[in-house]
Amino acid sequence: MSKFLIVVDMQNDFISGVLGTDEARAILPNVKEKIRQAIGNKTIFFTMDTHQNDYLETVEGKNLPVPHCLHESAGWEIADELLDVMKEAGISPDKINKNTFGSVSLAQTLKSLDESEKIEEIEIVGVCTDICVISNALLIKAFLPETKIVVDASCCAGVTPKSHNNALEAMKMCHIIVVG
């Protein structure tokens, strides 16, 4: 049986960049420690919100007209503090680019891995709790309904504290275990 840690969108634009928040900056040390603890015990995947130069012409761009996480920009990169933990352990991060809130590719990858070796647990951390964390948690739940899925609230931040809490409650209702 295997375990996974999914680090959702811990990218510069969501931490200190154009969509950064105090809450996202505050969870950075918690996420760093979570990664440190996972090394050697869990397979770690990083999702990366990834947009192109035509972002403002997309549905998301029309609803959130703030260009962010443009492919290969500094804001698109995963926070150095998190990558440094991986580098110290001699591990290259597994990154999954996604152009929308949830990653079907991530869910399909996990389902395929589960078919070859049963996944015991998938833990999810990152930003934004109320957009990409909940979207990925529910997608994974749809692909792997019998797998234990855990979200660590102390390693997540939402657009606002209220929407963060609302998302945590919604995930609980969908049988996702919320800790922290």
C-alpha cells in the first residue's frame, strides 16, 4: 500500500505575487514541514496552475482578470522554500501542470497507480482551499471513492478565511477527512 502527498499550487503568484495573501504566506512553514515529513514515506506530487499569454481571453480570465501563473514566469514557479526541501533530500519534484482548478490528469495518474498498488492514503495541502484544493480533492474522490483522502487545514489557505472554512466544511460533507 502506498501513500501520497499532493501539494496544490504552492506557487509564487499565490504566496507573494499578484494573488498572494497573508494566509498563504503563513502556511508556508507548515507546508515545508509537511513535505519534509513526507519524504521517504509518501510519493509527493506538486500541481501547478499554468496559464498562457491568452489567459485574459479564457473563461477564468474573464471572471478573474488578474494574469497569474503564466507558464515559465517567476510567479508560476513553486516557492523556493519548498523546492529546497526536496533538493536537500536529493529528490526532483514530480510536477503536474493544470490549466484549470482541478487536474483530471492527476486524478487519472492516481487511479492508474492505485490499480498497480493500492493507495492507502492521499493527503492534500496547498492553495486555494476554496478553489483548487477542493476541486482536486473532489476529483480524486470521484476517481478513487474508496481511498482515504485527507486535507490538512493547517497547510491550506483560501481566498478568505471564511471561504477557506466553507470549503473545509464542504469537503467534510463529501467524506474527505479534514485535520489540523
